[in-house]
Amino acid sequence: MLQKYNIEGGKLKEGTGDECSVWVYTNPGAEDNEMISKTYDIDKHTLESALDPDEVSRIEFEDENIFIIWKRPKNYLSSDNLLFGVSSMGLFLLQHRLVVVLPEDIFLFDQKHQSPVKELMDIVINFLYTSIRHYLDHIKAIRIISREIQIKLNSSMENEYLLQMFNLSESLIYYINAISANLTVLIKLRNYFEKSAVSEERKDTMEDIIIENNQCLRQAEISSSVLSGLMDARGNIINNNMNVLIKNLTMINIIFLPLNLLAGIGGMSEYSMMTMGIDWKLSYGLFMGAMFIIGWITLIFINKINVAGQSAKRIKRSLYDILLRRKNPAG
């Protein structure tokens, strides 16, 4: 798909003629790549790199042309199961035209948050800044999703939410690699501006973009550290929930074991024979009452065992703390 834009009144307006200064190719085929390579004298390897998601960000200067391979966040789909990916794209700034090659259809130019456009380089700078803001929005969304999953995970006994946490952690690693590679491109572009006759305003804008990219990288690193650092703890939560469930089921089994035995005995004909002279309503009523009392006594006994075990753990922990203080009196 091909879209064309023109600069009108400091903004980009979609056009149709060959005189348009911005040409955007979305998911071009083999024939389109051949045409783009010949028309704009772009190396085929460089053009293919713009569509390769595993390609590293880079910038090349050829005469007055600038070729940029840039990493940007992919459009998230519900089928991705909370895995945020990264894709590559190409920005080929020629003397009188900007050629953009995209692997997927995206909202390329955000007119609301962009500064006025005077030249093609302004479009490139605005897009780089918008892409960084896109990363920040995704990182913020990952943090919010992580908190929501944490709430569900606290009462979960399955691995579904833990796997979603792994996907979020993996996404942040991809983002850190992509943002770090983009930083190299921004620094080289800033150095190019320093050697070129560009305005101080544009140089200051590049400095602001680099600072914004560094802050974005820091946010991604912090979020990744928090997710990976607490991953083991979250796995232990699931194991603990399962252990509590097994403990409760075991208590129920222990309580009903003697009751099942008595119920089996009471269901035999010998009990009726032993209580032949007593009304069956009274005999079986007493039998049910005895079962209830035995179950209640069993529950009390189990609870005392649990309390005694917890008390023993507290005593051991207290003794361990006292020994540590004696060994390290200064602490």
C-alpha cells in the first residue's frame, strides 16, 4: 500500500500526485522493493533490513542522503497474549523526498503532539519523538497490567497468570534492546547536526529527544528489574496457595476418617443387634451425636498441632535472631 503526503501550513496533508514529498510504503512486496531500490538508489540489503524485525537500529549517511533503520513498538493484538513486540522500519531521507517503509499499517504521523513541520528533517525528528512516546505509553500499560495480574495471582493456583507475567517480562527485554539501539541512532544524528549548518533550535530538539529516550530506557529497565525480581516470589505464591488447599483437604480427610469408620460400623447389622432393646431413633441419635463429638475433638487436636508448630517456628526464629545479635553486637 502506498500513501503520499505534502507539507502544507506546517502540517502534513495527504495527497495523490507525484510531486508529494513524503511517500509511505506499507508491507511492500518483492516487486515494490525492486522498484523502490531502483527508483531511489537504495541498497536492497538496507531496504530488506527495514522489514526485518530482528535487524538492529542503525543510521547511514550517503552524500546528502540519510538512511535510518528504526525500532518501534508493534501494534498490540489480543491474540498476542500480553507479549508486546518490536518491529523495524526504514526512514530514507533523500534530497527532495522522504521515503518511509513499514512492515505493517500504523498511525504514522501524530498531528496533535508534533511541532510545526517546515522541512523533511522535521518530519523525521517528529516521528522519532513520537516513537519514544509510544514506548513510554506501552511501558506504562505493562505496569498497569502487571498490577492487575498480581491481584488475580494472589488467589490463583494455576500457571496462567504467571505465564502472562513472563510474557510481560520478555516484552520489556525486547524494549530495552530496541531503545538502546535507537539511542545509538539518535547520538549519531546529533553528531551529524553538530557538523552541519543546522539551527540551534533543531540541535536543542535533538538533545531533548535523547534525554527523553534515556528516560524511556530507564523506565523500561526499572520495570524489567521489578518484574524479574519478583517472579520467583510470585511463583511461590502459587505454590503456597496450592499447599493451603492441600492442607485444608487433608484436614477434612483426617476429620472424616474416624467418622467413616464409625459410620461403617453403625451401618452393620451388629449395631442394631446390640441396641435391640432401645428405640432406633434414640440409639442412632446417640450414635450421630458421638460422631459429631469425635469430629469436633479431632478438629481441636489438629488446630493445637498447627499452633504448636507455628510457636516452635517463632521460637527458633527468635533464638536465631538472638544469636546473630551476639555475633554482631555493633549491628
